Amino acid sequence: MMRRLVAALVALAAWVLPLDAAPLAAPCPPPSSELLFHSCWGQARLAIRLLPEDLPLSAAPQAGRRLIVTGAYTGRDTRGEGLPKPVGLFIHQGQVLNPNLGRMDGVLVVDPADGVPRLHHRARLQLAENSYDLTMLEQRRQFIRAAASAGVSVMQSHLLIADGKVDVRPGDGAPAFVRRLLFIETSGFGIFQTESAMTLHDAAIRLAQAHAPKMALNLDMGSYDFCRFSQGGREIGCGILGGTAKLSNLLLMTSD
């Protein structure tokens, strides 16, 4: 499985930038076997998709690039009529699906109006002109009301890099897996995936060395690893899952 995954990533890296394309000007990083997507490659947008409500996924666009990957964790408990439930605070275009704060420091906020991802520490979160500490119950309630009113999407996960510094400690016996991270740096936002199994700490160190991001958020992987990349109407699989039945959410990125 690992060899097939690495082969897919190498093929993806060769595919996303045509051989006759002009070299990208610094500081925009070129595609690689670790860098699956970057907003500086074109006019880019990111959206949080709720499953199964936002299914089926549309066909691969005939122009530009599209990357779809698993976003937040999916819990063992369900919502509604047995539907999969995202772990932690989750708001979908103003609809509050899970108002409970998880034990994770990272919060992703996306305004569908501009498709720009904004990463925050849960104790230092900005929305419009207001600041919130979501660990405080009343401030969390205020934020949820404001986010619902603004129609934004929100999800939680583990924050690995905060304000330019690695925010996860090394631990004895920490599990090692292939990791996928959403990050934000001076050139925009991107999706980074390790070429081999790593602990969260080592993945954060590797990303920090490669791109020096300001913020980075861990995305769900393992048996929940869904990844599809398309360019020019052609699509390839870059994850383990062939379908989305067990997932509660996805991140969808497009660029022209």
C-alpha cells in the first residue's frame, strides 16, 4: 500500500505541472511528491463539504485543477438519522452541525464568499472584527451565533504549527502514519503530504523545514483517507478510500 501511495504521489507531482510550463516565480513553490496543491498555482478556492448532503461530487472540471481530500475527523456517534458526524465544532455554511468544542487546538474558518481558508488557535480566533476564546463557554456561544449569522463554515482538528512555531511535542511511542496537512504561509495555502509514515511531530518539523508556514492543521488519514486529484478533466485517486460512505466531510480545492 505504501509503495502504491508513493507512486501515486510521484505521478501526481509530474502531472500537476506540464513539462513545458514556465517555471513558477519565487516564492510560489512548485508541485512535488509532497506538495499536492498550492493556491499560488492559480486563482484558488477552498470549500468544506458536508457529507452526505453535498454528494454526489461533480465530475472533474475540464479546466484547471481540483483536489478533494478528507478534512476533519468523523466520530463513532452519529447525527440526525444515523448520518456521520464530524468530531469537534462543525458549522456548514452557517448551519451548526456540532456545537461542541473538541479537545483540539486548531480551528479552520472558511467564508464561502471568498473561499479563503483561515486557521486559528481555538483560544485566539478572529471573525470579522471580533476576537474569541472558544475555551470560554460564553465566548464560544457568541462565536457560534456570529458564524451562523455570517454563513461561514467551521471545523476543528489538531493544530501542528501555530504562529510559525511547531505546536506539537514529540512523544515516546507516538504512532507513525502518512500525514496530510493544510497549511497557510506567505504565498497562500496548500496541502502537504508526507512521503512516508511519520509522527505528528516529525510531520510538523518536515513541513516547517519545507515551507515555513504560519499555521498548519492535521487532516484525517488512515482508513479515512480519501483523495482525488483532477486536471484538465482527467482524475486520479491519491488516497486509500474509493468511496465516501464512511466520511462526514471533505475539503475541496480548485484553481484555474
